[in-house]
Amino acid sequence: MKRRNLLLYLFTSIVLVLLVAVPSLPAQAEDDISTEYFPLTYQQQADLYLGKAGVFVLSSSYNATATVNRIVPDKTFPADDLEFFDRWLDFGIYDYYGNPYLGLWGFNYVYFNLKYQTRRLWDEGELGIYRWDITKRAWVECPTYLVEMKNLPHGRVTCVMTAFGLYGIAIEK
């Protein structure tokens, strides 16, 4: 009986220690890359987001799986003349076998929800959405528009996506 009580005491102590220690572990959102998977249904609307950015699909041209990755800007995609203000968004669509689609069809919009600082930069005419162009190996500006929203006090910027890949909000240095 004493042995069982001792085991129960040890087990309870371990559980309590884990409950206290787990919340102090770093959050996954602080990782260099965060990923979310979304099912797409043909001719259905979808809002695919992760954090403060995402892709709005007006009417899906796919029965597939979309991925939204948020990536901390680094030197992998050099941008000497740009200053980025949020994590990059990487968007792709894959068939059910895991093969990537190469062409982007339909009206798809990438967006970034603005904070106070980025809204101020937008109002000053400096902020825009940029896309990494694989063929040019450079960032190119995507025609960017502001969308005012009641539930987002500073609005969001958006542009029509022309290709899969990497997008970010930045100003020119």
C-alpha cells in the first residue's frame, strides 16, 4: 500500500512539474517558419491566413491542399534596397499526391493586416507589397491597394497574386 501511495505521489509531482514547465517553453509562432495547411474545394471561396497575413481565394480553381508559410526575413532572398516590416508569406498549392501546381489560376489576393506603424507608412505612400521573382532573382513590387475594415482598425493592404511564392510588405530604403 505504501509503495502504491509513493508511486501516486511521484506521478502527481511529475505531472505538476510538467504543467508548470510547459507554458514557459518558447511559442511556435516565434520559429523562423510557421506553416498552416488548408483544403481547397473547386469553385469555393477561401480565406487562408496565418498570423497577420494570408491569401483570399475568390473562387478556387482547385481541389487540392494549400500551404501558407510565414518566414522571418533573412539573407536567402536578398533585398538590399528594401526594409521588410513583417514576416514573409509563402503560398503554394499541392495535389493530393503532394505534387505542386505550377500555374496560379483565378483571382487570388495576398494580404497583410496593418499595424499602427505600417498604416502610417502606407499613408505616407512608402509601403507596398513585394513578390520574389524567381526568374529575375529579385523583389518586384506588386500593385498594392488599401482595404478599410471595421474589425481591423488600421486596415489591410492587398494585391492580386500573379504567381505562387514569396510575398512581403516593405518600403524602399
